[in-house]
Amino acid sequence: MLTGKQRSYLRKLGQQLEPLVYIGKNDITDTVIDQMDDLLSSRELVKAKLQESCSLDTKEAANEMARLTEAEFVQAIGRKFVLYRQARDPEKRNIVIPK
């Protein structure tokens, strides 16, 4: 569970990111889950965007994706959201979160 200070730090980092995962008219599919899982493993912080054809609400999609990938919800603005999951391998950790 992230603290407010940690979430704020990750929001700041997330502003610079471009969306790498796009969720379309089929909503959250296995392919989208696998893509997000792979990106979280390699990057730790990932921004996603809901296409206009997506029927889900942004926070609803973000929370569902976080649950399915065992990640932490960081932020949702408009049709974009950011998720964070610390790399399981200590050598691959890129982000140092303040305590």
C-alpha cells in the first residue's frame, strides 16, 4: 500500500510518461493484461489510455487492471491512468520510492 507521499512522487514521475497500453472496445482482454504485466515487470511505472470506444470508466478500468496485475493504482486523469508495481528482482528496480 502506497502512502500519500509515495503516491505523490509516482504521480510526478508519471506525468512525463507516454501511454504504452491502450484499452479499446473489447475493454480489458487477456492480451491487454499480459502487455501491462510485462511492462510493469520491466518499467515498474506504466501509463495506459482508454480509447473512445472503451465502455469502462477510467477509475474502474484502472482498479481492475491493478487488481489483475497485482499493481498499485497511482492516478487517473481524463482517459489515462498510471499503475506502479515494484520489480520483483532487486537488480531490475529503477524507481526508488521515498519512505
